[in-house]
Amino acid sequence: MAESGNTPPNHTPGGADITTEVVVLGGGLAGLTMAAALASAGVPVACIDQDSPDRQAGDGFDIRTTAISYASMKVLEGAGVWRHMEAQAGPMLDIRIADQFSSLFVHYDHTELAMDGKNQPFGWILDNKDIRRALFARAAELPGLVHLAPAKATGVERTRSGAAVTLADGRTVRARLVIGADGRRSLARESAGIKVRRWSYDQSAIICTIRHSEPNKGIALEHFFPTGPFAVLPMTDNRCSIVWSEKTSLVKTYLGLPDAEFIEELTRRSGGYLGEIELLTRREAWPLSVLLAERFIAGRLALIGEAAHAIHPIAGQGLNLGMRDVAALAEVIVDAHRLGLDVGGPEVLARFQRWRRFDTVLLAAVCDGLVHLFSNDIPPVRLARDLGMAVVNRLPPVKRFFMRHAMGVVGDLPRMIRGVPL
């Protein structure tokens, strides 16, 4: 990561107007990975990032963590980012899913499935700040990536021949294609008049990181309670990430509990297998909702990540869905670039939308259905849920399919996910 006062030329926030092939609006986890993937494959790209490469973690540092599936790891590996973060990644070797504390559950064991000729973790859990550091480190290595950080976009204009993004400092970034990776309140999406469907859940996610006395053994635990799923996700150094979905009306009460009472509730919900628990971070709550753009493209524009979709974290697929966007869009852009075609042309963008739209809508619907299925305590429904999980657990072919789905390796996979260079 660049040090303050010694910022590489491709990170300078000031300077003249910029002309490039592609401009990525948004330097978050999906946006900067997108830029790194393109630059790694020889496509000139600029990334407009509101963050700064030399910002240090302080009282307001990001305490969130992210589940990186096996497929997302392959995307990060192909973009040259994974080696900068692998040491901080806690592997998920087993996934245990239960309806509250039922004895009927689903158990995924990574030794039951081989990828690349060997057993692989289902995924990894990392602190968001470690992912950001890795992305900044990779961006600094790529001369073909102009990383404008910190910088803020104020306008997007698109014509038949190209696009221009105006920055708050008066500069303009011109390109053939704008990639909107700028989150739920996407300027890129709004500039194109793309409508979204939104709906909210009566739930918020309470998050924090804990340290525990017993080893987590790479076990990811998810218990479904009527008020929302409760997940314990394994990290390095005897730590776990807590993602506790709860009725919004109760969240303030739980956040206000003394540490000892909060830890007691965590121990009860997790079953106590982690031993003694201590809180390592503050507690935060994030309201849960769904956002789905009516389309992922417009003239000279493609949307990825939460600019295009945001789903419930019940299956831990939020960023992983965005990483599949990255892999698919990078492939169609690189193929067009190498053939000397217009990377922002309608045929290229239409190919991306065909590839990603169905998968996204389907997963959003599945996650929404799971939320409604498990967010109740009606006895017949609960019995059906428990029996369903028991059946899946006892049918190896079915279980292997769901295991592959958890790893992100089901469907028409882009080259990056298959481990094939762009």
C-alpha cells in the first residue's frame, strides 16, 4: 500500500484531464477488482475512488468482514490481488446449517468435494480493511491503471461515441465505457435513468468480531431463528465474525446491552463451542434490504456489484455475486479489446447482460424465499424445513450440488473463475 507522501504517479489526485479505454466509477471491493482485472489484461483503465490509499484505520475504521467464495478467490487471483490478502484469510472448511438448535441439519465438509484436483475451502472470511489494503497494493503495481484516489465524481455524460465523468476538482475522465461500481446510490445508474426495484426486510444485521478460547477449526455456523439468521464465520488468529440478523425493533436493545450480557447471548446462540468469548470490535447494525436494477446496461454503461443488485446476506453471496459480474464483464471487454472492437459497443454490453441478469435475479429470488421460509416459527413449516435439511444432508449428489453452489462454481463460468487467464 502506498505511504503518505510517497504516492505513486497512478494514484495522484490532481492533474490534467484523462483519456482512457474504460473508467470504473467506484473503488470499492468490486470496482477496484474490476479495474485491476482489466489492467492486468492490458486494457487501459481509470478507477475513481473516494477512499485514499494512505488512510489509516482510526476510530471510524470499517469493522465489516466479507465472505470470499472459492469462485471469488479465483477472480481475485486472476486480477493479481489474492496474493496480497491470502495470509489474512480465514478458510471455511466446514459449513453447518441448522434451524435454531434442531438435531436435523446440513453439514458441508470440504473434504467431500475436489476442485482443481484437491480439496479446497468453500471460501474465506476477511476483514474489509485487509481486502482494501490488498486492492490498493495491487493497483500500485499496475501502470495501466490510473487510480484516482481520493476523488469524487459529480457527473456522467454519455454519447454514441464515448462517455465522460466529471470530477469534483474540475477534471474530466473520458473513455469508451463507464462501469458503475458505485454502490446502492449509484450516480452512474441514476445518470442513465435506470430504475430499480427495492424492498426492505424488518431486519437489521448486527455485526462485530470476536476472539475465542477454543479453535474455530474453519467451521462456519448458521442458525436460523424466527427473527433472522445468526452466522458465526471463521477468521484467522482465533477470531470469528458475527453476522446476526435480527428484527429491527429489537436491534437497539441488543446493541445497548453491556458487553457481558451481549457475549452471553452470542454464546447461547452459537451453542458455546468457541469457549470463552471477548469482543474485539464495536457493534454495528445495518438495515437489510434488496435492490435490483431493471437492467444492467445502457449506452456506454455497465453496472456491477451493488450498483446493479444488493441481496439479503442469508447465503453470504453479496460480494460474490458482484465478483461474478467482474469476471463476466472483464471477459467480454478484454475479448473486444484484443479484437480491436469498441469495448463500450452495444454487442459487448448485451453479451454481459445476457450472462449476468438471469443468475442475479434467480439468486435474489432464492435468498428472498429463504428469508421468508425461515423467518417464522409455525410448527408445520418448521418441521418441513428440518426434514428438508435432513434429506439434503443424506443425499450426496444433491449435497454436492449445493456445496458447489456455495463455492460459486455452478453455471456458465467465466474464464477467471475457471482459472483460465483473461
